[in-house]
Amino acid sequence: MLGKGYDAKAIDNTGRTTLSLAADANTAAAIEFFAATGVDVDVDAADDSGKTALHYAAASNTAAAVSALITAGADVSIAAQDGATALDLATERGDQADTVAALTTAAAK
């Protein structure tokens, strides 16, 4: 991907990064790829609403992506403009036990 001219730091018209889009699409493999290859991306970059990749992964019930982002150093305490953290978004859904557990464990560290 990156060797073909893709920009890992690209953002869309709402400020969402490639990493946020991967997280929202439940693409843990892409997140792990960025981390493993040392691609310089800001794991905590926020979009226009203050949401990070971790917010999108948590809201989309993507425990694997949440875990990959936490391993990559994502800050679980970041709140979006509406005040919601990734844990808040995961808890709202009510069906994300693995995601909630990963976020709770990371927050306790």
C-alpha cells in the first residue's frame, strides 16, 4: 500500500485519518501494519469532532482494532468534543464486553 504512493498521514474532509478509517472499518491488520513497520502516524490524532481512531474502533465494536490501537500507544483517556471517551462509546452499545474490558484494563494502567 505505502509503496504504491498511499499517504498514511492523509486526512479526509472531516479530519479523519487513515488510521481512524481503518479502525472504523474493523481493520486491525492495517493498524498492526502501521505499528509493525514503524510508519509515523499519530495514533491519537483527532478529527473535527475530537474523535480519535480509538473512538471509532470502540463505537464500531471492533475489539481487535481497540487492542491494536492500545498496543500502539493510544491514549484511552482522550474525550471527544462531546465529552465521550472511547470507553463511553463502547459502554453505550451494551454488547461490547471484550472492547470494554480492553479499555478498562488500559485505563487502569
